[in-house]
Amino acid sequence: MLGGWPVTPNPMILIVFSIVATGIVIVTLTLGDDLAVTVARAKQIESRDLSPALWDSVETMAIAAGKPMPRLYLSPDRAPNAFAAGKDPKQAVVCVNQGLLDLLDKEELEGVVAHEMAHVRNLDVRLMTYAAVLAGGIALIAEFVSYLIFFGGAGDDEDSGLGAVGVVIGILVIILAPIAALLIQMSISRKREYLADVGAAELTKYPQGLASALRKLGSSDVPAETGSTATAHLCIVAPLGANGKASSMFSTHPPIEDRIARLDELAGGQIHVQRPSVGSLQG
């Protein structure tokens, strides 16, 4: 006994945890992009005639970024949002919600698409995939520690002191490990969001387009109909939950106000002139 826990846990439990951990890593690294668009209930836009304005925006920004045209998807979600996913530029996907087309005009849409293409160019999609794997690994470790505490034995009379200490340490691991994983994701994601905003300004040569888009996205109160907490960090803005709110304390995204202020500075104080939304023109 060590601290009230068996020195050698049940071998079958170790095998199960190993299989689960390996499976999560393989699925996340190989099918993460497909799973993300599946969760978003998105359909692939395979030709320009299905959504000309969206197709043109993605094609133009891909050329500007010097990267292949990513697979393009459109989600029926009325909440304005978008995300990019994939291991590398050759396998990247860009997914846009219908709500984004209904809300933004051409220049604003190009700013959002350029932001996602900057993520692809900077290999942020791969980095965030690895971050998700790391977070999942930490969560599995916490689950395994939980098993050791509750099913590994409570110790005997001679080891009751060590057993109590072990239980306390184990509980702390269970509580703090997921928080540590979230903080890691937050730190990585927030920095990459700022960099992608700057990259979008570089690709479009028009930072006020993305700034205007972020203003609209920040003031939208339409809750997300698709997606999950597992894919929220991929989106250009934190999606709203069913209660119409997005967590700010543990958000993987920096404050929209800070992002807009930085873009306004790049734009030299120039403000975007509003035009009809892409959705209204296509409708």
C-alpha cells in the first residue's frame, strides 16, 4: 500500500485507460476536422454556385495566404460564427454559420474568413488540436486518480495517516488537473486569436472590415444551435450558450473589445461603411 492506494492497480483498468487514451489521441489527430464539422451539422460547399460570395471570399483569402483552397462548409446555425480546423493547410477546413452570412457584408465576411485562413497559415489548427489532446490526457489522468482513490482501497490501520494524505492529494489532482488543462488551452488560444486578427488585417489590407465584423458578433444575442464545448475554442468568437451568455473568466478567447481596439489602431481610426449583408444579396 502507498498512501492508502494499491502499488499495483488492477491491470485491466490500466489496459482500459490506455486503450481509451490511445483512441482519443488517434481520433483527435486523424478525424478532428471531420468531427468538428459533423458536430456543427455543416454541409460541404463543393462548388461556387452553392454559395458564390462565401466561395469567393475563401478562395481570395486562400490565394492571399499562399495556401490551398480549404474544404468549405456551411452550417445552418443562425448564431454568427466561423471556425477553421485540420492538421495542416492541405487538409484544412473552414466552416461558416449561416448566421454569419445573414449578418455581415462582403468586407466583413472577408475579414472573418481571412482570420480563419491566418489560423490555417500559422498552423494554429494543428496547435489547438495538440492542445486538445493534452487537455484530454490531463483529464484522463484525473479520472485514473479518481479510480485509485475510490476503488483502490482506503488503507489499513498502520497506513491510515498516509492514506488520508494520499486521498487529499488525489482529490486536489482531480480538482486542479482539469483547471490546469483549461488554463493551458486558454493561454495558447488567446495568443493565437490576436495573431490571427493581425494576420487577417495583413491578408485583406482592410482591418476595419474584421473590426466591424467583431462589433456585430460581440453584440449578437443569438445562442448557438450546434457545436459543443469541445469545439468552442476553434470559433472566431466564444459561442453563446442556451442562456445567451458566454463565459468570460474561463473563455478561450480574448475580450472582443481588446481585439477591436487593436484592429482600430491598425486601421488608423477609419471606420467601415456598412453595406447590405451577404445573405440578403444571395437571398
